[in-house]
Amino acid sequence: MRASKPYMQIDPDVLERARQIDLLSYLRAYEPTNLVKVKGTTNVYCTAEHDSLKISNGKWYWWSRGFGGYSALDYLMKVKEYGFVEAVEILTGQTMADWKPPPPAVKKDEPKVLLLPPKNKNCDRVAKYLFGRGIDYQLIQECIAEGIIFESADYHNTVFIGKDESGTPKYAACRGTISSFKRDASGSDKRYSFRLLAREPCASVHLFEAAIDLLSYATYLKCEGKDYKAENLLSLSGVYQPKKEIKDSKIPVALTTFLKANPQIKTIFLHLDKDRAGRLCTAALTELLKKDYKIVDEPPPVGKDFNDFLMSYLGIARQKQSRERGDAR
């Protein structure tokens, strides 16, 4: 690791300018030989030094090390291992005195690029992990075959994929199989969260916080002799945080996108977690949606979430996940 310079006071305007410099602009201007465009993409880059360090959507992520950032300052400190003062000096030195960050791009003209982690040659660890959480084995294999679940090659995480109407992956949630690691892949579009759609149009949708709870509910339906493929199952890609004033809250974009594409929906089943956050979310969605839809509140009968309930239903003891170390990724 490079030695850090002694602490010194930095002018706030200088520091702000350093923080505004994005990595792609920095590399183009000052390390052009270290910038490589990823084949088959329109605006995804990596570095010649590290081909797993991907740059897109104004962010960068080093997949082989499991960390990333937004700015060139992050890059110089985390990847090049410069101290804070030295990194700021590099970015605001005499050679860059006249450098100005480009105007922010208009978001609608720059579609997000989903950066998926590399796929493992098989999904053995993911299948074992999900089966250990009580998920039906045939359901796991169907999701793998459909390409909406795969195993990452780097850390063997479970990757849950959400696709758009044309079947193109637009969202990816990475979840650890041996730790509590959780992260959405860069460029994920939450309008297209993980889902299992009914084989035939139906007038209801079942809502869950996470993909594992959705799969748990589908497994429960199978155990009860019911056809989960007759239902629309939709995850919210995490906890939904309503505003302090419910009337000021917005409906999660995954749900609004689904409802717009499926105008036949009349009933929404809320299977959200039975904790404070889940109950607040349920109350907010009920208030926001009750004028246009029939809302049915069905939290898990046992445990915090539907996977807790499924494991209790099946008599499976939950495996204690290892606590993740800061340098594990």
C-alpha cells in the first residue's frame, strides 16, 4: 500500500472539484492506454490492468475484488491505493487546473447498461443453497433453465434476473450463498424485478419483498397441491420505504410497471414481511392502492418472512450464515 501524506487542510472547492471527476473522463484524459472498451457493448469499459473492473452508468465496479465506486477519486484510493491527500492532488494538480467535468447527461438519452457478474459453469452451489432454504428442486431447475437464476463465477452468489417484455435481462439481484451479502448489479432497472408470471392472464398479483420469499410462496403452493403457474408473483427487489406522510409516498416502480402492462389486475395480495418495515409498507400500499384495487393483506403466518414460514412448514432448521468480512469481496 502506498504511504499516505500527512493530513492537511484542503480547500472545500478543490475537494468538490476532485469528487466531481468521474473515472471514465479521467482515464480518457490521463490514462488512455489503460482504458479498454468491452466488446459487444456500446458504453461499457474496463481497464487494461484489470479486465474485471467494469465502468458504466457513471459508476465502476471491480468484480474480482467485490467493490466499486463512482468517481476517479474512489478509483485512485481503492484501486491504486493512493492516500486521500495524494489522490486529491493528482486530480487537482497543475495539469488538470483547467479541467471541467462534462455536463451531466440527460438520463432518458442514456439507457442503463446491466453489468452482470460472470456466470459459473454450473449452478450446483446455488441449487444446493436454495434447496437448503426449502425451495422446491424442480422449481429451482425451471428458473435456471429459463435463465432467471444463475450462479456467479467469482463468489458463487445466487443471481436473480428480472427481464423486460422482450425477455432481455434488465435487473439482477446478487445474494450470497454462504454469507449475508446483498447487492443489485450495476445498471439494474427495478421496473423489471424478479418475477414469475402466470401462464395465462389472471386478475391478481402476489407481492413480495424479495425473490427468496417469492420462491418460498411458490413452493408452498406446490406443497398444498396448487399450481403456482396460475398466479402472478412479483418481488419488489428489497424493502419499500414509504414517506412519513403516506399520501406523499410513491408506489414501487416494479409494481406500477407491472400494473400498467397488466390492466386486467383487480386484486393485489400483499405478502410482505411481518416486521416494522414490512407492516409500514403494507399500510402505505393499502392506502395508496385501495381506491383502484382489492387489497388482501396476507403476511407470513409464522416467522418474519415467507421463507421463515416455509422452513417452519417443512420442519427445516435455518443454517446460520457466516458473518461477512470487510475484505471478503
